[in-house]
Amino acid sequence: MRTAVIGAGIIGVTTAFELAAQGHEVTVFDRRGSVAEECSFANAGVVAPGYVTPWAAPGMGWKVLRHLLSRDRPVRVSSFAALSHLPWLWRWWRACRPAVHAANRAAMHHLARLSQDRLLELTRSLQLSYEQTPGYLVLLRTGRELAQAQRGLKLLQELGVGHELLDAAGCLRMEPGLNPQTRLQAGIHLRQDGVGNCRQFAQLMKAQATRQGAEFCFDTSVRRIVAATAPAVELADGTKRTFDAVVVCAGVQANTLLQPLGLKLPLAAVHGYSVTAPLRHLDGLALPGPRAALMDERYKVAISRLGLRVRVSGSAQLGGRLEQLDDAPLRTLYKVLDDWFPGAALVREAQQWKGARPMLPDGPPVLGASGAPGVWLNLGHGSSGWALACGSARVLAEQLAGREAPLDVARLGVARLR
């Protein structure tokens, strides 16, 4: 089957590989010059299925309102964005209801588990070498944060996620580079989870997909999709190419292509930030930094070890321009890094980045047939694209082949959004 994939981020490139491995004749179109040039470029790299959860959760609305009064808040909403995104915010608020959240969390968790298994399988079977380290530690600064974490611990137990609750001394044994002067009450350790370099993995999967016969067309923008028995893509230069199926993995740009087909998804660009810096060396030895991946629960900031570098990632900003780096979220990232690993990184050599996460109001991505003839969807993963990519690609490939998906897709289809 001749199949087009629009978008070469981590979702698009893993989709291209799965389709090519199943014998499809795959062509990938991306407006950038290589894979993983946008939202997949410098994300946190954390793969932790137990902590893949909808942003729409019970009580989250009030938490967001309280965060708006905090200087180092993890969630930021501009006044203009609040007005222009009122329909999205209303759907998000309704998805915070306990029953809706529980169903969406379960769907995302099962997809994340499938994705983690597929990631490990591909890494092993294809002998892929990229920056990765096992271990994920959630840091709880105070007794109040520990009390608030009890509900999450119960959910981890119900979902069968292996975890260990550590006291401060246990956290320091797990991560000896942590600053002992920063207040720390406890930590939640997930041994089977960890961190991996998303962009490196995407580049490796592009090479594997190419070996399977996939063609990548970079610096190539798709102007529109023609939905028909034999769907086609029209490129920016006016060229039209016909396929048997078109898979849209275009992130926040997806609605530009889908609206003319009568499908408008409630997608919002929620911006995230990261800072990546080399670890400081003294006499040829790296100063203590993170061993693997950590999450500061108060500020919702991840600290990840990527080879000889450290990456600090966080913030959820609704509104603003992608090309404009705002100082406030970056200050929070530097603060958290300095709290836990003071002086460990060469911050003067840091790379600052901002990405637009394609987020749906209820949390799960949308996978499967779009309803338009020959057009399929694999998008809307929000901040969990890396953690969900390999599983989403596998599900989409099975659906496109007319086979039963390897998990329940009832909460992952486009019908729930209509």
C-alpha cells in the first residue's frame, strides 16, 4: 500500500518505520530539514508510563488558578490565550471530572506501557545505540507534597506500576549528586522507567525506516490533502501525489490540513521549555550531576542526564509565540537546577529551547481513521509524545492493515472528540 506520512517528528518517524516494516511503500513529508526538528527536538526525554497522565484531572482547575499567583508557576496562561482558547478550556474543565479522567488515564497508561515495551524491543532487536539511562525519581520537598502524592501512589499500585517510596536519605543514595541543603521529604522511585534521547532515537529510526524502503522528503510543505478513494497530497510547489492512505502526524499544524476535510480537532499549542547544558568537569572528572531522570513535583520540572549533558524541562504555557523565549519559565528551570545540582552544569553554554506541544483537552492522543476517505490520524500527544510514540505507531499500523489493535482504542479514536 502506498502510504504518505505527514510530519517527521518522533510520532511521524516511528509511524513510518512501523508501516515500512509491514511492507508499505512509505513517503514522509516534513517542512523542516530533518527529523525531530520541532516538538521532538529537545524534550525532557523521560519515559515513565506510570506518570503519563491527562493534564485534565480532578482538582486541576483550582490548582491552575493557584499556580497563576505563583512566581515560579508550572502553568502559565496569557489573558489573550484564555479568551481565544475558551472552547478548549471548557472542554478541558469538563474532562477533569473523576470518571472521565479515570478512563482517559487508563487509556494513556496502557498505551504508554505498550510504547515502552515496543521501545525496548526495537532498541534490543535493532541494536540501537542512543543516550539512555534507567531510573526515574520523583522528588517531594515537603510533608504536604508527600501527603498530596498518596493518591498518585494508590493509582500506581492499582495500575501495577512497580515503585518504591524513599525517605530523603534513600533519595540521596539513589542520586548522590543531590544538594543536601535543599529541603527534601521523600521520593518515589520507578526503577523500570528512565530517560532516553528522543532526537537521537528519531534519527536512528529514520535510518531504519529508510532501510525498509521509506522515502523522506524534507523541506517539503504539504499545502492540502485531497480525500478520495485514492487520497492525494498537494505540495507547496503545486505538485500533487496520489496514495492509498495518508497518515497525519503533523502536530499543531494538523488542523490546517484537516479543516478543509470537515474535521476540526480541539488542538491547542501548549508551549514547553528546556535548557540543555554540558556537565562541569574538574581535573577530567564530571562533577556530581543527575544519574538518570528526576522530577521536581512542586514545579513540575524534569532533570535528565543525557550523556555528558543535563537537560532541565518544564512549563506549560498556553498562548504566546513559539519564536519568543520568555524569561519567567526559563528562570524557573535554572532555579530548579540550582536547587538540586548547584554548579554541576556550565549554564553559560546552555542551549535554550521552546516547543509547541499539540495537546487535546482530555489528554489521550487521537489514533485511527479520521472519517475522511483514506486519511488516518496519529497526533495530539501533548507532552507525552516521546513516551507514547512507539506504541501509537504500532497501533496505527495495525489499524491501517485492518487488524485488531494490540489494546483497547475506545478512548483513542476521533469519535470521542465530536
